[in-house]
Amino acid sequence: MADNGRIQLNVRVTKETSDKLDEIVEYYQDNTKIGRIYKGDVLTDIIEKSYEVMLKQKKSRIRI
């Protein structure tokens, strides 16, 4: 089996946070046309988007 550069993260979250993630995954599933959506895919997307926002904020602070 190929590694694909992926690692497994084991984290503990509250039941409320897990329920929210389930709802977000369902939303992604209903509103994308790429097939089956997994929690890891959703978390990756959220992290990538948050990272982009963080970089933009860091850049704007440097210019000031």
C-alpha cells in the first residue's frame, strides 16, 4: 500500500465538535460533485483555507 504522504492523527474532541464535523461532512457531501467525502478530506480543506487566511493576515501585519 502506498503511503501517499499521509499521516494519521489521533485527537480527542468533544461530542459537540464531532457532531459539528459530521454536519460539515454531510454539507460537503450534499454540495460537491466529487463523490464520497471523508472527514479527513473536510479537515484538510478547512486547515488549508485557514492556513491561507493566516498567511494573508501575517503579510498584512508585516506591511504596516
